[in-house]
Amino acid sequence: MSESAPLVSTPDALAPPGAEAEWVRGSGGARIRAALFPCQGRPRGGVVLSGGRAEFIEKYYETIRDLTERGFVVLAHDWRGQGLSSRELPDRLKGHASGYKAYLEDYRLLLDTYEERLPKPWIAVGHSMGGCLALLALAHGERRFAGALLCAPMLGLKTGKTPPFQARMASGLHKLFGRAHRYVRGQAGDPYGADFEANILTHDRARFLRTCGLVAAEPQLALGGPTWGWLDFALRATAYLARPDRLHGITIPVVIVQAEDDRLVDNAAQDAAARHLPQGKLIRVPGAFHEILMETDPMRNILTRAFDALMGRAAPKPASAPTPAPAPATATAVPATPVPAPKPAAKPAATAPAKKAAAKKPAAKKPAAAKRPAAKPAAAKRAPVKKAAAKKPAASKAKAPEKTAVKAPVKAPVKAPVKAPAKKAAAKPAAKKPATAKPKAAAAGRAKTVKPAAKKAAARKPAAKKAPAPAK
């Protein structure tokens, strides 16, 4: 059974509710401190939060709250040699390391310990040295993560006036001659012991002083500068990740958030890693110092939005579970309106059987043809009427003023009274209106338009054949 571990709190940095800290056995039996923070509501997944050099769990209380409010269970830990985990040297202030293999083994054992309690999908979030080691674990075959967010990762070091190759030679020689435990020249100070105005970590005074307050409340959290052994580890780890072929096997989405004014790590190495990762993406935070998560709110919010965007790719199902419910409702409602639409479109096709009815009762259909509603469906088929008119231009030239009188009856009755009504139409109008000759001309005009549409009806009518004679 795991042994519980302490968590430090101050008035400015209170531990999130429900936190459970415990000791995890790492490589070589080292005690690694870890803490699990439950989420609010239904869990969307798990986040493994790894700090940078000289950092500890308590420093990330604010970030942990942001993640748990988004529905993620957070697993935070102290790397060996810092925080409350086992230190490498009797002098606790020396930031020492003996290669990166022990770090990777600690990381693997940590994930094994919490695999059943940390919901999936898993997201790796690492800052500085933590981002380097998380990416190093992925490059060495760790496949339990669905995505990674690296905050100013240590993929290359700024060595100041000393060229990188000289720094590698110096660290190698100190390690070879047994001086790896010594401080690197000018690096013995505490990064949180300096004044805020002189710091190169953050522009946010409140967050900087909050970290200093935690170290003051628990001096065991303090850590001094790096040793030659730590520098040798950092240069070897970054050199391993500098080879593109070692990043090609990392197929999950990896987002690198870069601090524009970083004075500790090399941004050019981050640019190269983002290009070589199959799903790598680089986001630059303008004006930010090294600790973006401890920066001012406008800068920090850029990283928060990057995390939210990554969650949309790595854990989309839990995030979008409520939204698909209304989607099917709208999808079924949309076809409900177009279904009646084809029915009125099919009614004009039903006019073909209506022609037979018109043939049986031509007298009743003629006044109906004059109605405007009946002309609307026929308006859709004006093209054949125009062709019929174009074939006999002689009739239009002979009676130019009668074109308006001819067009009115042509619109609707052309197709309805085509076959049989022609005989009765010629006899009945003459009996009703003998006084006027205009209806006869109209009837003659109708007969002319009927000829191209119905050749059989024209063959039966001797009177219809006489009508076009005066037009010649």
C-alpha cells in the first residue's frame, strides 16, 4: 500500500480540494512524490503534469485548477533531485543528475502506478526540463498518451558566451575526472532568491512572489544551481532529440508553446522539433519569459487556448458528447419540409389524364380555361407554344392586332381541348354570337394553333382548312 506524502499550502497557494499525495518507488528505490487531483464533474481524460528544473508540485496549483475545471484528472509529480523527491547528493541545494535513463525509468513506473486511477485519454503537459523528458519518453517508445503540450521545452540550452561544443567538452571532462557533483561556474544561486526586477522567468510579480512564499514556507523545496553532472545530462538529452529520425516515430499531436524572450532554452531547437514531428505544431507567445504558465494573464491565456485546441483533437468524444443530441433532431426535421414539395411538382404531370376529361366535356372546360389559376400550370410549358407560333409567321403578319386576342386563349387551352373539342368549338360559338365576326376570327386563330399540335383533328375538319386560305 502506498504511503501518503505531504502537500504544502500557503494563503496565496492553497491545495486544490480532494488532492491525494503519495510516495512512488522509482528507479533504484528512489522515493518520488506524486499527487492526484480529481476533476469537477465527469472526467474527460487524464493529464500528467511535469515541471521543470528546480520546480515542484505546489507551484502548479493554479494550473491544476484550470485543468480540473475542464474535466481532467491531473497527476503531478516531483522529478528526482528536486521538490520533496529523493535528492541525488547529500547537499540538497545542488541540482544534480546522472544521465536521463533514471528519469525515464521513474516516469514509466509513475505511469504504471496510476494507470488504473488516471482516466484516459492521457495528455502529457511538461515545462522546460519536464517537456524535454516527456518528449524523450515518447521517443523511447511510450505509447500511452494521446497528445502532448510542451511549454518552453528544453530542447536546446543557451550557454551564453560559451559555445555549445565547449560546454559539452567541459561537462564531459568534469564527469570523467569525478567533478560532476560540482556547481557549474556562476550557477550556485537560488533562482527564486533574487529580486523580482532581476528575474528572467516571468513578468508577473504576484506569481513570482507566490512561488517564493512556498519555498519560504517549506525550505525543503528549494534547489540551487545545476552541477556539471546535470549539464552533461541536459546536453545529452537535447542532442538525442535533435536528430529528426528519432522524432518521426512520435505520431500523436505535439504542441510546442514557445516563449519569445526566453533566455534559458534555445528556441531554434524548438522550431526544428516542430518541423520534424509528424503532427508537430509551434505556437509563439510574444514577449514571454521562460515560465509561460507563470506569466501574465494575456500571455498565459495563449497557452491555455493551445491546450483547449489540443483537447479538441486528442479527447473530442467526451467534449462533444452533449452536442450530437440536437444534431439528429435537426437532420430529421429538414427532410420533412421538402417531402411535400415534389407532390405539387407531380400535379402538372396529371394534366395528361385531364385531357381525356376535357375531351368528354369541352363546353364546360372552355370557361374554365379562361381562369387565371388554370393558366399557371400551363405557363411552365410555354416553350412548345412558342415553337408552334414560330412555324406560322404568316398568320401573325396578317392579323397583327389579333395577336393579343390569340395569345390569351392559347396559354391554357392549347393542350386541354386539342383532340375532340375542335368540332364542337367551331359550331357552338357561331350559334351563340352570330352578330359579331370577331369570335370567328378568334376561332380561326385557334384552329391555326391547333394544327401543329394535333394533326388528326385538322384532318377531320374541312372548315378548319378553309380558315388559313384568306391568310395566304
